[in-house]
Amino acid sequence: MSPRTIDDNKLKALLKQALLELLEEKNELLFNALTEVVEEIGLVKAIKEGQTSPIVDEARVFEALERES
């Protein structure tokens, strides 16, 4: 079997069609995947912020949580 080639325009059209079908047929799956990505980005930002902020006593953290609940 010989290798196949595809021109850039045909590949672009096929990718667009596949994305449109995904959006139409599997929008919940795509939404869940994007939600996960956003949550991961938020977690990374929180970790980076935590690495540069001063250390706080555990008791103060629990006091703040108790006040908020």
C-alpha cells in the first residue's frame, strides 16, 4: 500500500467538517473537555500564586473558613 498525500486545503476542509460534527453531535463531551481545561488552568494559577505568597498558619486558614461558612 503506497502512502497517501492530501493537500492543505483539503485537510483544512476535513478538519473544519470534523470540528463542526463534533460541536453538533458531541457538544456535551466538548463542553466537559473545555471545562476540565479551564479548571486545570485555574489550578495552575492558584499553585503558582501559592508558591509566591507568604506561608499562613493552619489555624488562621481554618478560622477564615469557619467565618465564611
